[in-house]
Amino acid sequence: MKKFILYIGIALAFYGCEKQGFDYGDLTKYDNTKALVKINYASAYPKDPAVAIKFNGSRVTPLIIGRTPYPGGGYNTNGPSNPDYLMVDPGNLKVDVILPKKIDDGTDSLILYSANYTLEGGTPYTLHIADTAQLTKSVLIPEQFQMPDSGYARYRFINLMPNVPAIDLYYGQNATSVVGERLVASNIKYMEIGEYFTINRASTRTWKIRAAGADATTINTVLASYAGTGALGNQREYTIYAMGYQGNTLPSGKPYISFLLVR
């Protein structure tokens, strides 16, 4: 069985919060002939079953639920808060999302989704997985690991909401007012990622998402908001992602804004 190694320490230091961690198993220093992969599992099943993800036939995650980046996690997620990656051989990569048996013996009960990608050595990636059942989609996004100036954080935004064709991302003073809101990513289509932007982290504000083109003069059009201070780490790089379904009120399926730690 092929062995996948977790690489920890993309950044020399990181912010963390007190969340229950995962057992990551074997750790090793980065080999720059390998690819680095982080998985962002953003499928929002109503009952939110625990799944495992396999690379080339081998499990590379523990059992995880929706809104879980692995390894590493992020903010407003179901994972911890570290900028970690799996170190994977370059070349062909077959990805499977599997449902384990009721008593998990390491074998699959059902393959929920499969996809194939090609990895390049020395390149970091994030694999985003969204939607459910036969509608599941994924996209493999290369990352850059570029440090912003001191006092700033660097971001990109990806739309993982299947029933919102395009999303606008705003950065404002609080969740209950439109005062001071600024549009920072516009018309980001489903399964697409926007351009990089930087934010001065001196002021803690609130992130909001609306359907693209929705009225920005009222909070009634806001699909979700988030005000966690962890998403403003100094010289950190994040992917902001929107997931869930517009109009859904279940904890597993409602809209969320979450932050994945890139570095």
C-alpha cells in the first residue's frame, strides 16, 4: 500500500485555536520533488455522514464530516487550525470519497465520488470538493505560498455553493449593519476562485457573502457572515470559501463562510 506522509510547518509560526486535533500519524520534512495537497471537504449532506478520502486506493484522511479541510483545518470549520499538507508523489492521482461500513474495518461501503488529476512535483495544491451524491464536483487549485507585507493577510475566495451561481464577498464593520462594507471579490462563479487580495489586519471586521449583484444596501440579502479574529493572522495566506445551500437551515447545509489556512 502506498504511504502518504503529512508535512507540517509551511510557515515558521502560526495562530491556533483550541480545537480537538486529529491523529496525523507519520510526519516528515518537506521533499520538494513531491506535491503538497490539502483537501477541503465541503460537501453538505443533510445527515452529514463521516467519510474518508482515498488517494490512489489508500485512505489519506481519518473519518471526517462536511466543512473539514484536511490536514490542517481553518477557521469556522470542523478541523483544527494549522497550515498542514499531505506530501504526495507527483503524477496521476485518483481521488475517491468513500462511505465506510457501519463498523469501520478499513473497507468501503460505498464510493460517493471519484475524480482523476495530475500532480506536479514541488507544487502545493488545494483539492476542493462540493455538492453531494451524483452532483458532487471537485477542483484542484495550485497555491503560491507568497508572504504579504507585515501587518497584512492575503486571501482568495472560492464559491462552493451549488445553488448560488455567483457570489460577491464583502468586508464590513459588523454583521448587523452595512456601514463601512467593501466589496473585495465580485461575481465569483460556482467552483471558481477569485484573484488574490490583501487586507490590513489592524481592524477586526465582519465578512459577508451575497448572491452576485444582490442589493448591498441591506443586510437582508446577506447569505452568511463571519467575524472570527483568527482569519486576520499577520502575514498569513487564506482561502475563503462559501459552502452550503441558499435557503437551507440545517446546521450541515446552511450557508457558511469559512477560512482555510494556506500558509
